Amino acid sequence: MRKVCAGKVACAAWMLLAIVGAAQAAPGDAEQRKVWDDVGQAARKGPVDVPLLDEAVLHVPAGEVFVPQPQADRLLNLFGNPGSNPEMPGLLLPRAPNANWYMPVRFNKSGYIRDDDAKTWNADEMLKSLRDGTEEQNRERVKAGQPAMDIVGWSEPPRYDAATQRLSWSLASHLVGAKADDPVDVNYNTYALGRDGYFSMNMVTSLKELDALRPVAERQLAALEFRPGKRYADFDPKSDHVAGYGLAALVVIDSGASSPGPAAKYLKWIIPAAVVLGIAVVVVLRRKSRAAPPQSASGT
């Protein structure tokens, strides 16, 4: 992950390419330039307040950039990931050319998630569920010609702050068959609970850099502010929808899988997508991107 990017938007290109793996077919220069021109015009450079749907505001600090929709999706499309991501208001990226992280910002309108189980959850049992789910998904990955992955363990067990309704945890992973000296990747997952659901802001980086970047991820989480009426404390038990699962299940199901039933506590859900993306960072950044932005699109 020691690729040094030449220019702020070029660095964003490397980071975003890691989200989807290698581009299946690089579009023409004219198409690339148009996408990057659109991104350059739409990108919100910090310090700036960015509205997130009608739920919250993200206070983006200096030195970081927020790429909103639909430009965020167009970048993903450019790198071979078709479709749209309506649950993702945008992507948060560092402007420093040697910074090795990226952070998709997503909102899941799950309803109000009760946090009672955070007092008694078992991190070892949750980790077993994640590993079991990974084994199941690996069979499908191998069939699709993709490398299998392995869960190393918690880099930081799930931690919940009941006063602020903020949840964080970090999981380390690597490709099956990786060499002993290959980098171990992590996704530092942070969540902010609200009245209607939750925001996830999951930083993808390397285990080696986790300690230095943990305060950055926590700062991002604290910079997300729910609007009045949308806060966790605004919950109305008489009228609001309540999710059929708690925080422990949230840790193991935040993977794009279908929602679990009310009885689900530690089900064998597939591994969170951000962990897979973390592996892609090391794999992709070791080789030259064919879909890097034109130099003139590097921005100022």
C-alpha cells in the first residue's frame, strides 16, 4: 500500500480503483476526462458542511474531500462497477497524496436499533459468526474465479458508546495463501445510530497504519451530526419503526445481505463488504491503473 499518488485527484483514483478491483475494460480517454471533470466540479473540499440525505450533516475537515452522488457512482462505473448505490451519499477521501485510506459513507434506513444487547454481547461468538460466514462466501468466490479470504481476528473488538450512540470495531483479514510478510488489511468500521436507521463510515486501510488512523476515523464519526428530529433520542415508540435486530447482529450483518429475522442473534452472515474492499487495496495498488485520471484533471 505504499503507492504514492501524483496529485490529489490522482490519489483519489487509486483509492477508488481499490473499491472495485481492477477495471474490467478501461474506457477511452475522452470518457475518463469527462468523468474526472465532473468529479472535479462536484467535489466538496473541506472545511465544508455536507448534507447527508435529509438525515444528517457531515462536517468535512480541511485536508479531505467529499465526492457526492451521482459523481461517486460515475467513478465506480468508470472502474468497472456498474449500477447505482442509492444508500451511499458519497465518498470521503484524503487530499494528502501519500494517505492510504478511503471511507464510503452509507445510510441504512433500518429503523431504530435497540442497543440493549451491547451490555452483554460476546465478541468471540461474533467473530466465529463472521468466520463461518466467510467460509460460506468463499465457496461462491472460488466459483466466480475470485480469491478466497481469511479472517485474522479483531484488530479492535466491538466498542459501543451508549452516551453518543456510536459503535466502532475493526477486523483484520488477508487472502488465503498470502505470504507471511504480506500486509494485513483492516476496515475500521464506525457507525452512528439515529432515529430512522444508521450511518456507516468504514475506513479501509492497512493494519500497520491502523493505530495512526484510528483517531482520524473517530474524528470523522464525531463530525457526523444528525438533524433535529432525526437523532436517536428523538425516537417515538408509539409511531417509529424498530429494526428486528440489535447491535450485535448489526456487526455481523452489515454486508448488504438481507435483513435478519427477529430471532437472529449470531447468524452466519457473509463478511462485510468493506473487508473485501480492504484486500483489494493491496492487490490493486501494486499494479499500474489503466483507468487513472488525466493529469489535467488533478485539480488544485
